[in-house]
Amino acid sequence: MRVVDSEHYLVRIGLRRDRVPSFDDYPFCLPVVRNLTELQLHPKVTYFIGENGTGKSTLLEAVAVAYGLNPEGGSRNFAFSTRSSHSDLFRYLRVVKGIHKPKESFFLRAESFFNLGTEIERLDAEPSGGPPIIGSYGGRSLHEQSHGESFFALFMNRFRGNSLFILDEPEAALSPVRQMAFLSVIHDLLKAGSQFIIATHSPIILAYPESVIFELSPEGIRPVPLDQTDPFVVTKDFLNNPRKALDELLQD
């Protein structure tokens, strides 16, 4: 019997394969689902990487929903739905939790972060008797900031220690400098007892050392070191010789 690490909030995820109606139907036909049995998550940072279409976001969304979070993003307190587009994969996942519960949990979807900002404004416009929600996000409307500024307002004001964060492509709105700054935010939150699960294409965000990187491909799911990941290798090759890369890409 496996011992559950008390530092994990999420220990393992697995697919109840015997309950899947058909691996020919979406989302079960996606490579990540077809190849999923059970994955042991890192107590600090677990990364999912892979080409577009491998199912990173679908898997992350299913983990978030199975954990009780809103599929469009936010904490457990958010229940809005702009457009119900999430799959039923969460119904077939086995999510193994650790001994301790996080004080908070938050799901960030880069593609629906605008909807989260709109929902905060809607809720704050209604009489509630409590302080405005936007106060927990820095006090300034997320729509009155650039995309990158609003992301960082979330990281700096809403994210706290002893929490679980599930992040889908957090680099989408961040410059390279802000991505490096985000690594520092991750480090501080990990020291304060948090855990991260991140889907990303960014070699910078992938660089946090105390982590595991799972590569999703049509051949399966496997752990890989940073320097063997496509984001790292492709970016390194391009930056080492951009002229050669451009000559190959732009040839007639």
C-alpha cells in the first residue's frame, strides 16, 4: 500500500478505464486520455507539456472540476458559466487527495480569464454586505489592466500559501521577464506550503527545479527532464542560431 505524502494536496490522478464508454469518442480519444492509467503528482510542482491537441488543457480542466473547482476558472466560490464547454472527463477521473486540505484552491484558465474578471464585477455590483471581491485581486478592475498586469495582480494579491493552484498556460499573458518573476512567486508560495499543477509551453516556467514534467504525446505519457523537453530544445536551438532557423523556416 502506498503512503500518502502529507505535503500533497493532490497525490495521484488516474482514469477509471473500466467505466469509459468508448475510447473512440471525445474526450477519450485524445492521446492523453487513451494513455492515462495513473500519475503520481509531485508534492510541489507538476508540469504537463505537449503539442497542441494532445489534451493538456482537457486533462487539467478535468482535474480542476473533479477537485470541485469551476471549469471556467476561479476558486470554489465561483459557479458562473459563460458557455458550458467542459468535457465529461472529470466523471471518469480518480483523484487521490492528501491528508491535509488546502486553505484555498484556484483554477486559472488563460482563455477564460476575461470571463472571471467580468464575473467579479457582476458580483461586486450586487448588494452583499461584505467587502468587494476585487479587493482580493488588488482593488483594481481586472478589465482596467493589460492582460499581463491582470494576471500578475491575481498572482500577487489572490494567491496565498497553503493552497492548491491548477494553472492552464499561465504564460499566455506574461512577457519573458514576468515569466521569470512568476517563478519567484511560485517559489515563495511553495515555501508557504502550496502545490502547483501547471500546463505550459514556456521553457522559463518549466524551469522550477523541484518538480516533475510529464510529456503528453500520441505514444504515451512520460516524465522528462527539462533539457529534453520540446519547449526547451526548440527555443534553445532557435536562440543559438536564429539566422539558420529563419533560413530554414522562410525558404521558398
